[in-house]
Amino acid sequence: MDEQSIDPNLICSICHKALKDPVCTPCDHTYGRECITRWLNQNDKSSCPMCLKNPISINELTQASRPLRNILDQIRVQCTLCAQTDLQRGNFVDHINKICPKSVVPCQAADIKCPWQGPRDELQSHISTCVFEPLRPVLSSLIAQNRQLIDQVQKHDNEIKKLIQQMHQLQPKGAYRLDHYCKSDLLISIAKDAQNYNKEEKKYDEEEFTEVMQI
């Protein structure tokens, strides 16, 4: 892209390049969205960098008009990957995703874990020797089974977490009951011991009295 040949009204005053995703400020100045967002985040006063007037916020930015965006889309650019020139900027994403011979793409067997990635113009050569594609039926079945197992494990894990949570919620009440029962058992045991002690003491007194009487 020849920046000098572009209309100055289409240049972002922050980065000095052609506007990308243009937005307008309340004071009617236009910037690239990324540039003005960064500017507002980095400056405490958050005012327009051109007029430095009233503070503005990111929420006040509005999308530029459709005619301006159409003009920007028609700017001619060059692909640095394949060196093709005279591309409309508005079509550049499609060029990279669908056409550019040097754009990096995955193998068509990437869904069954083929790790290959390379230039688009080498894809057909790779496909002819790809060891994953012939195994697609087997690998697809294994991958599907693996996903089912992962889902089942996740389901059981969620159930376990739910049970643990319920147990924790019931624990204080259960602990109180256990403590109550333990205390009750202890009191009963003490009462029985006291009763047995009284019986033994009474028996001892009677024996002592009898012994005394015998003397």
C-alpha cells in the first residue's frame, strides 16, 4: 500500500496509516478503532487527540459511515505472503483464507489429529502422502468414543462434586447429632457406674455392719 497516495482524510492521525475499522468521536473526528481505544486507555484525561476537548469514553465512539468504510475497502493493497498486488483491502481476508498460495493451512485430516500445516500450494502434495486420511474410519470412531468417555467422566465428576457439597451441608447437623448421642451415651454410662457404685458401697456397708455386729 502506498500511504502517500491515499487521501489524507482516510489516514488515522494516531498511527498515520489508512483507517482500520474507523470510528468517530463525539467531536466528529475519525480514528482507527484499535488506535483510539489504546489512546483512551493510556491517557488519564481521555480526550480527543486532535482537539483535546471534553473527555470522552470508549462507549461514546460510533462506527464511521458506510460510504467512508466502502472507500477504505477499495484501497489497493499487496499481499506480503504471495506478493500479489492490486488487491482491494475489503477482499483481503478472503484472499488469505481462500486463495493465497502461501497462506498457511491445515491438512483436511486435521479433524482426526493430522498435525500437518503448510502453504496452501503444498497441501495437495501432502494429502497424497497423508497417513491419517486412509485411517479416517478407525480414527473417527476412536475419537468419538474418547469424547463419550470424556463426557461420562465429566458427568461423574460433577455428580461427585455435588455429593461432596451436599455432605458438607449436612455435616454440621450430623456432627451435632453425633455429639449429642455421644454425650447421651456418656451420661448413661456415668449413671450406670454411679448406680453400681452405690450398690457396691451399700453392700460394703452392710457387710461391715454385719462384721461389726459379729464382733
